[in-house]
Amino acid sequence: MREPLLEIDNLSVTFRRRRSVTRAVDGVSYSVAPGEIVGVVGESGSGKSVTVLALMGLLPDRGVEVTGQVRYNGRDLLSLGDSEMAKLRGREIAMVFQDPISSLNPVVPIGVQVSEVLLAHTKTTRKAAMAESVDLLRRCGIPDPDRRLKEYPHQLSGGMRQRALIAMALACKPKLLICDEPTTALDVTIQAQVLELLKELVTDSGTAMIMITHDLGVVAGLCDQVNVMYSGRIVEAAPRGELFAHPRHRYTHGLLASIPRLDLPRGDPLHPIPGTPRDTVAWAKACAFAPRCMHATDDCVRPDLPLQPLPDSPPDHPVRCVHPAEA
Amino acid sequence: MVEPVETPPVASEPDRDDLLVVENLQVHFPIKRGLVFDRTVGHVKAVDGVSLRVRRGSTYGLVGESGCGKSTFGRAVLRLEEPTGGTVMLDGESVTGLKGEALRQARRRMQMVFQDPLASLDPRQSVQSLMIEPLRVHQPAPNDQLVARAAEMLELVGMPRAALAKYPHEFSGGQRQRIGIARAMILNPELVIADEPVSALDVSVQAQVINLLEKLQREFGLTYIVIAHDLAVVRHISDVVGVMYLGQMVEEAGSDDLYAQPLHPYTIALMSAIPIPDPEVEDRRERILLRGDLPSPANPPSGCRFHTRCPYRQPTRCDTDEPHLREIEGHPGRRVSCHWAEQIASGEVQPMDSLVVEAVAAD
């Protein structure tokens, strides 16, 4: 096991509005080592994106409370000042967002946007940065990069835009790449191309990667380690082979039973999870999934259930569930 | 109560089994230029000659990537988009030539479920008002009867009666989609076209809506066309699946056969690109990557429209002759639009090595 590059330790994020207090992330811990892809799966509102926004320092200061520790190369990211964080962001830690059209500046040509990253973080000239941008775009699979450099985001297709965004993220050879639903807006054949590109990157350059997605299929093909989040907490974590072979938490189990699979015979009805992700109770009172869980009993109202390995599961497979599924 | 759809007499001619027959449907949008006079400088051929038949009580799935024309096709069948060519026959009657009252009557029999219920339900109308609006137009009756009918319909889709007094924004995505479905079904239609009915929903909620659609189909003998980009979802609910690329149908097959052996290169690539939530399957799978992006439907490639991205492209015919949907020997019930379908099926024609991503687990 390699030394982790990033360690998230007991991270919590609370949003305070006038009267309402929302705990979006509640004591989340996971780590990423160089060359490793860690997946974070969850539905909307599970806190998977807020976790990484918090560690990148991208949440607003007002009304947001972030506690816990995020150690990156021995430094606590949460205690860094804005200017120090700005130096790290883009150079050592880069992020790819879901929607490339809103992440790119619509009135600046692609080439300028890519070379901007290089100019901001490295000692280079405008001309050299442009030349490197061509190279980056080419490596990210954009055909005819010399011409594309001069084009504006709206002139590129969705897949191209996402590649341009990945090129920007890779410009300074980051040690950690955080991808937040990078392929959700793309068609499957383009998704396959982009995922292949990301996989190559990690194997070739030993980048550490956090992959946030709602698509269990993407996780199954790409990630080494998987964290399943529900309502702000990790409910189950395991290496991908173990997780898909023996899902133990009732939520993970239910999720896998509710999606139609292309490779299995048809005819069996799907087994949906009742309710919606909004039907939760606070973790402080009970298991947040209990209102939707078919196996819930009075015991599930016990607060503060720890995330720990079950007696019959391997030590690297902790689960937060009172009535776990059979191994 | 909603009455079940009449089943045709047993000894009827075979055509009676087809509720919907679409022949060579075309939707071409003009591209206009010019400041004072609009000149038409070309056409976006969103749907370019699609033919299909949907059997009564069955589900036809239409898949393809964004821009392939699948949604435009669905809208054109309902005349929400005016077709520029071809015919649509519902139960033996042409829908394409209808006007005025006759069109209004036909619309009652064909309804649509939209992708984003928040966008398709008027935010300023209560659920009650939304639900009885179609009844007012098509089956006027005293208000209390309409409300009772709306409540009944809501119950059928698993929503409480109390929902009638609420507004769309008060519901979650899954509940809104249930309301959208209830609204489409309240007129007791025969054909329901669902355009991406689950893609805006959370993963755990998608299965609820899929099961609901299946339940309603069983109860009322509905005929569905389900349009979606998610092939796994489409295959699950459909009896027959059609795959579209750039405005044309490239392959049509029974949904079990389609996965067992896709014959068109595009279907093969599409299937191999869909991630499967099982690491063992993922590691054993070979992936065929497609080059580049979708060409512009305003200026489709010559010959076979897929030849610019096709991993099985051959030096002859592909870029010059346009293939047509044809039946393939040894594969009953299947239509493929590829010159080399037989050779691909037999393994004689192989994909280019550079586009194949080998399986991770070699054994």
C-alpha cells in the first residue's frame, strides 16, 4: 500500500441559512494514493461534490462551516490561506467539472484558456504556453489542435469541450486530479473515449484521482477503491471487486438491484428502492436511509452508527448498517 | 374507471396487429440565411426516412445518441413537429393528413411523457388543474367528476389524493414524473410516447418509474414508444429496439437478440461503450472506441452515414453507396443497414486494431 497523497479526515460541512442548518457532509474520511483511482458514488444531495469543493476551498466563506482535516502531502489544506490555496489549485490539484459549457469562459478562445493555466503557474512565455497547449489538446485527443485553439467553446462539441477542460486540468501535471461527474453530460461512446483517456493518464503518470459519479457502471470499470455516500456520510467503502461482489449496506445492495443490466437476461422486474433521496432522517437521530429501507427495524433509530468492518467482511470493507445484507 | 383498450378479433388480418405504422418519415428543418429575405441555404435532416411498425400492446424502444433524431421522430409521430415527408398510420388511419377536429380527436389517442417534468408541467397550475385540463378539452364533464377521475388516476401512479392541491415544485423529481405520466394516461390513450422518461431522475428512483410504466401497460394494454439514450433501460422495457444514427435507423431487432449479437458496427460500438456495474464483466470486456464526433446532420457524410467513424469500415462501398435497412439471412426479425453485416456477423470483417481496447483480464 502506497503512502496516501491526500487524506480526508472526519470532514464535515454545514450550511447555515437564517433558520435552517444543513449538514451536507458529515464526518467523511477517505484517502487517495498516487496512481490510484478512488470512486465516490452517491445520488444528488449525498454530499459527494460538496466534500471535494470544501477541500479545494471553493465553498463560500459566509454561512458555511467546514471542520475536520484534509492532509495533502503533509499539509492541512483547510488551514491554508487563500493565496497559498490558489497556488496549489491548478498546479498540484486540478479539478474537472461536470458541465464543460459553464466551466469554460464563453468569450475567450480555447487556446487562451488552456495557456492561461500555464502562464499563471509556471514561468513561461505566452508563445511557449501556446505551443504547449497545442500539445496538451493533441494528447487529450482533440484532432487538429492548431485550428481548435482559436475557436470558442460554443464551436466545440460536448466531448471536445470536456477534453479541453481535461487538457486545462492536466496543463501543470497535477499530482491529484478530482473529476466531478466528468462524463455525465456526454454520450456513451464519447464517455468511453474520455474514460479511456483518464485511465491512461493515471497509469502513465501516476496521478492520484478522485472520481465522483452516480453511475455504478463507470465505477466498476475505472476505480480501485469505492466509497458509497448517502445523505452526507460514507455508508460503505471497499475495493471495487469486493464491493460489487458482496455489497453489504442495504443502500448499495438496493441500488445494484434497481438498475437494469445490459448483460443479463431480460424479464426479471427491477427492485426499486422506495421513496426518494429526500426522504431521510438526520444521522444524529438514526440511520438516514432507514425511512427507505425495507429491512429497517427499531434498532436503526440508534444514532451514530460507526463505519466499521463487519465480523464476516474483510477489514478493508467497512459498512455502516445495522442489518447488513448477507455476504 | 379507465376502460381497457379493445383487443382486435382473433382472426383479423395481420395488419390489425400493428397499432402504429410509420413509413419513410422525414423531418427536415430549413437553415435560413439573409437579413431581408430569408433564403433557405440547406436543411438539417433531423429525421431522414425512418420506417417502423409497433405492434399493439408492445413496447418499441428507440435509442441513439444526442442529435440522432430520436426525439424529433417521436414528436413528428404525434404531429408536435410537422413531418416534411412520409406517413404515420395509427390503427389504419393516416395521422399525417389530419386537420382541425380530426387531428384533435387523434391526439387524444396518442400522448407523450416528457423528460423533464418540471419543464413540462406549468409551475403556476395546481396538480388538480393540470390533471383535469386534458379532460376538459377532450371529455368535458361536471367538475367534481373530473376531479374524482384525476384523484383516481393519481392513485394509480402511486400518489396520494392530497397531491391535487399542490404545485409541481412541491414534489421530488420522481413524483413529478408520476404526475406527468398520470396526465398523459388520463385520456386513456392507445399510444404513449415517452421521451427520456427516467434520465432526469436519481438512480434509485428510475426503477420505480420504469416499473410504473410497465404496470400501466399491463393494466391498460398500452402501446409504448420509449425514446432514451440509455440502452440498458430501453432494452429492459422494450420488446423491439431500434437504433438510430444521424436521422436514420441503422438496426432494428428483438431486444434480447440485440445484445446477444449486435450486427451494425454502430450498435456494436454503442454496446461496448455502455459501462456495466460489475467489475468482472468490465475487465473481461473488449471495448471498441469510436473516432471523433457526430457529423453535422445538415451535411451528412456520403454513402453510409457512419463510415467516417466506423471501426469496420471497408475500402469499397462504404463511402459511396448508401446502405438501406434490410433483413439479414439467419437473423429473423432483424433489419440492419450495413453493406457488410453478414461478413461482420461471421467474423470475416474485423474492427481496426487501433480502435479496440483489450480486456484487462487476459485469461
